[in-house]
Amino acid sequence: MKKRTVKNTGLSVAPINFGGNVFGWTLDEKQSFELLDRFFEKGFNFIDTADTYSWWVNGKGGQSEEIIGRWMKNRGNRNDLVLATKVGSETEEHGYDISRKHILKSVDESLQRLQTDHIDLYYTHFDDQQTPVEETLSAYDELIRAGKVRYIAASNVSPERLKESFKVAEEQHLPKYVALQPHYNLMEREGFEKKYAPLAEEYGLSIFPYWSLAAGFLTGKYRNESDLSKSQRGEGVRKYLNPEGLQVLKALDEISSKHHSKPATVALAWLLVHPLITAPIVSATSESQLETLFAAPELQLDHEDLELLNKASDFN
């Protein structure tokens, strides 16, 4: 499988990023290990998690990191993986927290749960809007110098704060973000394409979109309200059950039929054509879902396919 280079780094990743939010939530440890094994066996090497996953299960978080850590230790494959996790969880002091104190504490806790001595890509998960960007970047500088983190990235950071971060990093010789994790898919185009794509081009950022399948809507699993009860995540796609959403599903159905593929595979292949996108982040809870993801880098959409998808999902 052809790997892709994360811009401004020495990291080489397969074009699908396994989203670890399901580990410890909709998948128990045994199921998580089975899917991780299959993912790794097929030549994929990029795993994304966060210190807060899966806090919604018991209010603590860290379960996903713990499962990934035990899997890596058991398989002895840490050096064959590119591992991303995040910081910025809520604290009593001020909600989302990217202060120096919180970052230095959180990274050690993540490293312990992951049973590793370094994180390849460390994200600002949520911006607290009040910590000076200099403080945040200086903390990351400490971590990089200590060898605990290789590179830093951003998610859920406003365009304004992102620009400020690059300005401060340039002026004060602090680490720069190398990647961005935005909300982007066929149902959610406007925010990224208008606000973040220009910044990604300007600063040379690799893009790893989250919710690449619109919380499962782009699999075609949810086509009416009665379908929402099919999974724990069903209610999250209710907002897409409208004429625009059904139009996108119709286009996906047509193209997947043409290529003897699946709607989810087509939706991911559409993302992979985008010149700014390095690897979409996607979760899976079964081997059949994984196979759908594996097929995406192999699917070559033609001009007609892309035109149909772009027209169906146009936000203008």
C-alpha cells in the first residue's frame, strides 16, 4: 500500500486513520484487539485517539488509550505505528484547558495509558480561548525537547487562533502545527472549504478529517427516522435526514452501484481525491465495516463521479 507523508514531518502513514473513539465504548477490549489486528495486518499503521475517549461510558475517559496501549504492548508493534492522541479536556479551572500545567500533566497520563515513551502526533483537541497561544506552544516545545512528543497538530481551533499560533511560532521560534483535524465530509463541506482549506494551503498542513462518514450517515444505513434506532449513534444523524442528505445518498448509491462498491467506500474515496487530505479518520465496529474502509484507497473515482458528488453535496 502506498503511504502518504505527513507534511513537514518524517511520518509516513497509510491513507486511512483508525478512529479510536469506539474502543471501550461500542467495542470491548477483545473486540478492539481483533479489529486493530485486522487493520494492522492489512498494512494500515495510523491510529487516532484522545485522552477523553470514552468518558461518556464512565465519566473518566482514558479507556481508548488504555486499550490501544495494552494492544501495542501485547503485539510488540509500537515502532510500526503512527500514534495520535489529544489534549484539552475540561478542568474545573476553566472548562477546556490547554494551559501549560494541564498539558504537562495530561501528556504523562496519556503516555502511561498508552504504555509508550512518545506520541507521534499530539493534538490541541479543544481550544480554551483564553490560554495565550505562546503558553500552549511553549509547553509543546518542552515536550518535543523531552522526546515525549514528535509533532503537534490542531483540532477544534478557530481560524483566528490558528493564524495567531503560526504568527507566534514564527516570531518566537516555537513548534508549529503540522496537521489539522477538521469536521469534513460530503454533508459538512462549507466550514472547512471556506474557513480552513485556505489556511491549510498557506501553512502547509496535512488534513485528517473527523466524522468522515457523517457519524455513519454516509454508509446509507440511515434513510428514515425508523432507522435511527439501529445503533447507539443513530440520533447523531437525524439532522441529515432531509432532502439534501437524501440527495447525497442517491448519488452515493448510483456511484457505488457503478463501481460494485459501498456508499461508505465512495464517500471516503471522494475525500481521498482532495489534494489537501492525507488520511480521513474513520471508526469501525466490525470486520465488514473495516473491509469497506480498506477498499477506499483502491477506488478510483472518475470525473463524472466527482461531478455528481460535488453537485449533490454543494452548499451554495
